[in-house]
Amino acid sequence: MGDVRPRVVLGVGAGIAAYKVCELLRRFTEGGADVRVVPTADALRFVGAATWEALSGNPVATGVWEDVPEVPHVRLGKQADLVVVAPATADLLARAAHGLAHDLLTNTLLTARCPIVYAPSMHTEMWEHPATQDNVALLRSRGAIVIDPASGRLTGADTGPGRLPEPAEIHETALRVLRRGTAAADLTGRHVVVSAGGTREALDPVRFLGNRSTGLQGYALARTAVAREAKVTLVAANVALPDPAGARVVDVVSAADMRAAVLEAARDADAVVMAAAVADFRPAHRQDTKIKKTDAKPAPIELVKNPDILAELSAERPRPGQVITGFAAETDDVLANARAKLRRKGCDLLVVNPVGETLAFGTPDNQAVVLAADGETVEIPRGPKEDLADVVWDLVVRRLPAR
Ligand code: CTP
């Protein structure tokens, strides 16, 4: 994070998910950030000031009438490098959208000139209410990053969208925004589809043909797109990673499932990135019962070809001006193979990974060359998969039609 400790204001709203934000705070402080926690007065009913002060190492105030000579309601916001509001309640989003400022947090939101990330959490009805949705749209139109809540178990027995995403995922998004500054939100209002993971082709109820893809690169693409304010649909094939904060995750198993999910999501997408390792072939027959080892000589597995989703999308372009990106893992004659593949598939960008012993599958780092159909070639040196993802989005953004 550099030599200077980034200054983060962590605004805490009055939601039960405040208890999860203790973990988010820990991640910020352990990463070296100087965090000022600014809860609303009601938020202290869920988690008290002592907890925030102990975890942040800084004093906690909720109102504008404490410490008046220091003018904290102006100073905190002006000095911050990043403001994160979690949980952002319906009431807080409303007050932020309309510039109401009766306490320290809402004053800070008005004086901050740095990026602001909201992580909403509330009951599904409140999230889906037109008032909340309009407030979210208003905040986004002004450049704020509002992470869509996750779906799942809420406070009571009910489930639906409204859950606070996992603290680790909010932290990742916040770090991306902190690193990119206010230029972060260049995918605002765009819908992007990312495929991730590796498909499985069933042989029988317990066995499949699969591959070693873990989904790390696709998840990094989804996470970075959320940080750049895109609406993200992540089509995930057999991935054992937590859902990226703010992305809509569609789980699939086989190449056929993936094709259906990607084509459906791509209908109104501005960009599609096919990072998944899709099986080129599937067994011609799937046995309904487990294959037994009764025979001394095993029967050969007959394979049939799967449809090529990337080639199909690139030929059809479900939405005019859609930017389509493919991935290619190559072991030899990397660039020549990749150029031919780019032409064959008909996509706009091809991210070419040289697959070696220590790169690509399951590692946090990646390295690539991106080839564009318009002739541009960009080398991405070895680094975190998130950095590679940001370069891919930079290239996609430059090719999106103006609105
Ligand atoms: N892909 C796809 N549908 C398939 C197979 C692959 O959409 N049935 C996509 C992958 O998501 C990836 C790119 O195509 O973006 C990878 O190309 P791939 O098909 O694996 O390369 P191949 O055509 O298999 O080339 P080769 O096997 O010759 O290396």
C-alpha cells in the first residue's frame, strides 16, 4: 500500500450486519490503513463504541457536537482517501442521496472528495423498493460505488437479496477502488458477463471429465468489474471460491449449461469475457447408473464435440457493439497459435496465457499477451490476476461504443 498509510473512513449504519464489519475493519488495519470508524448513533445499538475504538485504535464519534474546535465533520471527509459505508441501510442511502447531514457520518459523506463505496444490507423488500433503487441510481450517477447486496439468508428465516457480502470480498473491492482512485467507475451502467471455472462433463452419476481451472482469474475479472461499477453476471462452473461482492453468480456444471447461461445473460450485455475453461468434448453417452468394473476390459469413452460458446457469441453479437473477449492457454508456439485462434473465434480480444509449471491454473499470479482483432498487442507482465483483469477491462472500455 505504499509508505503513507491510506486514510479510510468506515461509516457504519444501523443494521445487524454491523457485526460483520468488525472483520472488515480488522482487514483494513492489518493491511496498514489508518481507519476512523464513524457509526451512526443507532449503529452503536448493534456494536458499541468500545469495539470500534479497540479494533481501529482511533476514537469514535457519531455527532457533530463532539470535539467541535477540531471541526471533525469537515476534516474527516476532506482528509480521507476512501470512505466505505457498511452496512449501508436504506435510511443511510436515502440521506446520502439527498444530501441530508445531521450527524458526523452524513456530514463526512458530503465533504469527502475521495471515492465512496457503499455496501448495502437490508431486507429484500427494502432493497427492492423503488425509493431505495432510485437512491442507489442517484448515488451511482454521481460516481459512488454501490455494491449490490448478496442473496442468501437474512436476519430471520427469510432469504433473498439484501445480505452484506463477505467482509473479505468488500475489502478486496475497496482496495481496488483505493488503488485506482476516482477513475474507478468507468463501467458505470454497463452490464458485463464473465465466465469462470472449468466445466464438467458427466460420464455417470459420480464421474466426470473435467479440467484444472479454479476460477481465480474469472473471479478477479468479476471483482474488478464491480469496483469499476459494472453490473456483473458471473457464470461459474464448479468454483469453490466465495461469491465476489456485488456480482450476480449463476452456477453451472457442464458446457451445455454454461452455453445456456452465457447466451441468456449476454442478450443485454455490453461485454462478455470468457475466462472459463470449457470442455471441447463431452462423452457421447451419460450412463444413468454408476459404471461398474465388472468387465476386465474397460469400454472406450466415445466423445462428441461441444458447441464453441465464444465463437457462437462472436458470430451472433446478441447486442450491437458488444465487446467479446476470449482466453487461450497455450503451451507452445504461443503467439502464432493465438493469432490463428483469434481469427477462428472472431472475438475482439484474446488473452493469451503461456501455461507453464508455475503459472495459470490455481496460482494467484498470471501473465499474458492480449491480442486485439484491430491489431493492438499488449503485454501484461507477471502479476496478480486482479492487475491482469484491470488491463483487460481497460482494453474493453476503450472498445465500447459511446453512449
Ligand atoms: N470456449 C468456449 N466454448 C468451448 C470451448 C472454449 O467458449 N466449447 C472458450 C473459452 O472460454 C476460452 C476460449 O474459448 O475463452 C479458449 O479457446 P479453446 O477453445 O480452449 O481453444 P481451442 O479452440 O480448444 O484451441 P486448442 O484446443 O486448439 O488449443
